[in-house]
Amino acid sequence: MNPFFTSRKAVYLAPLVLLLLLYIGDFLLFSLRSSYPRLGAPTSSVHRVRLLAIPDKGNRVEYQIDVQQPEEDVPCSRSIFPQGGNHPCWYVRRHAKDPIPM
């Protein structure tokens, strides 16, 4: 067996194994928080103002605050990866000010 081929395979396999271990650890921590509330809340929410991006003539975009529902609380999971059907809070916070395309 060629040692070059084996080390090359390890270079590709090691990051995948580390990513898998990180995801499993994140899932276990989220599950523990769901089962034992004293460890901390597994979910949270991020408050945002709903800004609508409305296409206009000449490839322009007009921005308006949503009149029907100007503010909302977006649920999120306190984790690194999406857990429990919610995006992670760090991702929701980062995209809270993004306009909603119409």
C-alpha cells in the first residue's frame, strides 16, 4: 500500500470526523438542556423589526417597515448547528436586520 495515498485519505477524512464529533456534541448538549432545564434554556428568541424590500420601477428597491406586523420574535436554538427545528441564535441575530424580499 502506498503511504502517500493513506496520508492523503487522512487529510480528507480528519475534518469530516471532527465536524461529525462537533455536531454530535452540540446535539447532546441541546438534548441535555431540553431534558434538564437547570442546565440552561435550549431555545431562545431574537426580536426584530420586519423591513420589507419592495421591487420598484427601474430595478430599484423600496424599503418599508411592515404595517401589519412591524415587529416579531424569531425562535432560535442556543447551539452551533440548527437543532429542534430552529436556526441557531447566532445565525438569527446575524440576519435579523436583513430585509424581507417581496
